[in-house]
Amino acid sequence: PVNVVFSVNPRTYESSVSKGFDLGGEKGILNVSGEWTKATNKLSSPYESYQRRGFTFDYSNTFRKVLRFSAGITGNIGGMNSEDDPDAFSGAYEKDRDNVLAPHFQATLLLNKNWITNLSLEGSIYYHDEKSHSHIYNSNSSSQPAVHSEEEGYFVATSLPLNFYSDRVVDSKELDYSAALKYDWLHHWGAVKSVLKGGLQWKADGNVGEGEYYQDPFLAANGYRPRPYTDYPYMHNVAAYAEDNLTIPVGKTSLQLGLGLRFENVFIKNSDYNNMQTLSPRLNAKWQITDKLAIRGGWGLTEKLPSFYILFPQQEYRDIQTFGYSYGSNGSTSYVYYTQPYTMQYNPDLKWQKNSNAELGIDATVFGTKISLVGYYNVTKDPYEYANIYTPFNYNIMSLPSGYTVTADSQMKVDHQTGLIYLRNSSDAYWTAANVKVQDRTFANAGKQTNGNDIIRAGLELTADFPEIQPIRTQFRLDASYGYTKYVDQVPYYYYNTGWSHSTLSNRSYQYVGVYAGTNSAFNGKKTNNIDANFTAITHIPQARLIVTCKVEAALMRHSQNLSEYNG
């Protein structure tokens, strides 16, 4: 059959159509679908709306009962254009492009041998072409400086016009690849049943877009630097895993065991971090004593790597004004800035974050009531934490020479290394050196990824499903939980109040950086105890094909205690 869906509300119009085709014989099945959606941001301005046109093609077939094959492609063509919006400022507009293309395939060999059951190979490509173009109107009462230098030193800032249009473009082309080889083996070792799974996985995530840029670099906003996404390398993730689920008869009972292990290795070209490997084991068991009583438990350890921009930090810049003056009847200005590039600092002592979780529970049926009681203990070891590190540095603040008058034809040159400035009022005049007002000493803030103190979570969860009361077709359910959490942050926290003046010297920055345990507040940790309970009534009305649910939620206890602890 052909399925057609229409959906309309004040902000969104949506329509879709789907159809499956049996190609006949052993030629397989083809499924095709299409979608069109228009979503409006504001009803008062329908010109600012997003449109999406999606499509899907999926083919599947089983060849000679040995090879199961499927392949397909999904896509999206969308975007937004507010260029014709009469409510927008004259000439200002925004255009967005949002296109997606994602082909995929899977091939499975149905071998059913005494050493293998299935072997499958799958792969996919994900391409997301996203581009936004903003035509922005800028208006200022006075000329504004814009700093774009990408090297350390002193540079003259660009002076932006009073009124102008700028074109800001963000071009993102996410291109990801993935492939996986999976192995399945269902086998019996006498009375023991084994379901073994294993595989290899590879993923590559990256972006081939131009990033953020301005069509006219001289009209770029203050602080802008070009950052092509192609400057960031691909992140490759290679993983291997194995899992075995065993069912072992123990007398008239059965014991289910699950063992798993996953190994991952991440590769990022030119990253300062090496050995980006994680190992995550897990174990669970369930002893089915009777059909009404079971005991279960489990333990798992998961290692987690930091984010990509920790493993490969992005370039940042710090700009400090060191000199400025006005000249001419139109209020023209010139500014000199000291630029200091920096990135998040490399931490050779950084440990990978680990999360261990242990559970022990019991499932029982008593007088028709299904009861489940589970206790858990969770520890996050070496959690990632952002630390700010301040490094002192000096720079020169300049001032006009005594008695010097700046004219409309004034010229200026700057020594990029020392910050010394030279002025003259005509091309044939001698250069006059500006005065060094003061050599300031301040602190530069650069982040650093570090490890915090362990976070502990523990608790109990109770669920009771009472038998249905047949005359009124109603079933009651009670679930309650107790949760305990404790954490103390003892990582040194550095604080510097930018903008404060030196306590004794004039025209100098504040000379101290505060150091605190975890935070600059009176406490650096917290301990909580919470008890919650819910009571639910579910009533079935088959004549009306309705299910009525009534739920009462209660927070029985909320207790928290601020902690102030330090072992250093």
C-alpha cells in the first residue's frame, strides 16, 4: 500500500509518502519514501521559515538463503532564506543551507556452521553540508577597532567604518565514515548454551568545510580569526569487542552469565596526547532459583576519553589595548593592541576518566505481586575537570609625547616585538617616539584539563506491580527510590579579577591571583540524600479502546549538606 500523511499546525506544514515494492521472484524488496516540511519561526514573519525535503531508498534481499543484503540512502535538502522579509532591516538577510546525504549497506552471511553462525559486514557514510550566510548591518557612533592579528606582538587595529554591511559565512561540511565486521556464534556445550558475539569497528569523524570567514576580511568583527575546519585532523576510532552470554543449568535452576570486553583506540594526528586507549570490561549474572524468585547482579567499568578539543586544542587569542588616539574632524581613531595566542595547556598527568557501577538485585513474585529490589553503587573516578591556569607576562602601555599634537594626516608605525610607537604628521617629517607610560604586569588565563576527586553515587530502587483487579480492569504500581551522592572538589581554583588596579602602583594591573580549594565559595563539595515514591493506577477500557493512567508523585525527603574539605 501507499501511505500518505499530512500534518498541519499554525507553525508547521508536513507531508510524506511511502511505498514498498516487491520486485518479484528473488529480486528483493524496495522501499521508497519522501517528505516535505515547512516550519515557520514566527507567524508574524512567515519569511523566516525552514524547509526540508527528505527522501529514503532502501533495498533488501536474501540470495540463495545464504546472503542477506541490504543497502540504502537517505537524504535531506533544506534551508532558510529571509532575504525578502519586509520586516527585516533594509538590506539585511540570512541564508541557510542544510543538506544531508547518508548511504549505507549491510551484508550478512548466514553460515550456520559448528564454529560460526553469522558473519556480517556493514558500512556507512554521513555527509552534512551546512552553510549559513548572514548579511549584517552595522552602525556605530564612532569608529571601532577590529583586531585580527594571528601572531604574538603589537599590531595596529583595523578601523571599521561607521555604517557598513558585513557578510559572515559559516561553512560546515561534516564527513564521517564507519565500517564494522561482526561475528555471531550460537552453540551448545552439552547442556550449556552459549551466545558469543564479537567484532571490529572503525569510525572516522571530520569536517572538510571552510569554517567561519568574512567575504570582505577588512569588515570582519573585532576578535575574528579565520578557522578553516580542514585545519582540524580527522578523529579515528578503532574498537574491538567480545561478549559471551552463557545459560548454565544448576540442578532444577539456571544460571545466566554475561561477560564482555571492549577495547578502543583513538588516533588524532599531531595530538600531544599518546596512548589514547580505553578498556571497558563488564560482568553480569542472574540465578533463576524458581519461576518466582531470581537473584541478579552486575559490574561494569567504562573508560572515557576527553573531548576532541581537549585532545587537539583550538587556537585562541588574547588582545589587550596598549595605545590609542583620536584625530581629524570626523573623529577618526587609531589603536594598538598586544596580541597573545594561546591554547588549552597540555597535561601530561591527565588520567582517563573511569566509571564503575555495581548492582545487586532480587526479583520475586509474592501473592501475584511482582517485586523488584535493586541496590547500586557507582563511582566516577578521576572525573574530568576544567582548571584555569594563570601565567604572568609583561607588556608596554604607550602614551603620546608631551606637547605632541596629532593632525588629520598623522602616520604611525609600531615595533611588533617591543611595542614602541613612532608618530609623524606628514610623510616628510621626522618620526617622534611615543612615551612608555608604564610596563604593566598582568596574568594570562589558559585552561587546562585535569582530574577531579571521585564522585560517589549509591541507592536502592523498589518496584512493585500488583495484580490486576479484574472487575474494574485496574492495576496498581508502586515504585520508590533512595539516592545518595557525595563529591568534594579539591582541584586548585585560580581566580584573577581582570580590571582591578594595583594596590600600591598607579596605572598597573592587580598583582595577585587567588587560589582556592575547588571553588572560590565557602564550600567545595556536597552530600545529598533523596527519597522519592510514585503510585500509579492503570485502567483498561476495551469498549472505548482507552487506557487511563493516574499517577501520584511524591518527594519524601530532600536532604543536602555543603562540605568544606581539603586534604592538601
